[in-house]
Amino acid sequence: MKIKIFVGPRRDILHPPSKAVAKALRNLGFEAVQNVILGTYFEIDVGDMTREEVTAMLKKHAPDRLYNPVIEDISFELVEGEPAA
């Protein structure tokens, strides 16, 4: 099983790097850009773990190791039968 994880700034937190990229894109001619969210993407191969084991592991360890819950949000997708790239 593979876990696809995205960590990004919380919606209620001002994130200057994301604002700077959005402004730069508009200045480069991408006028339709209204918002950009910069974050971190992980793909983790967890072998034969079950969905329940993976979910429990993420709930237990992710806030300490993968993101800061004070200023960041996390979302993840579990993909069965596909090894991490």
C-alpha cells in the first residue's frame, strides 16, 4: 500500500511564500491565478499494512513528525496495490 500525503499551511494562517508565488504568477501573465498553496508532498510505501493500521499510524505519528498542527493541515490518500515511486 502507498500513502500519498500533502502538508500545507492552514487556511486561516497567512503564508507569505504562497502569496508571493501567486503574485509572481499573475505578474508573469497568469491573470486567472487567485490563490496558491505551497506545501510538501510525500509518497510512502508501507508494504502490507492494512488501511486501519496506516490510519492509526498517521494519527499517532504525523503531528509530531510530518507536520506542525498549529500552522499546517494534512491530507492523505491510501492507494492499494501501487508501490511508491
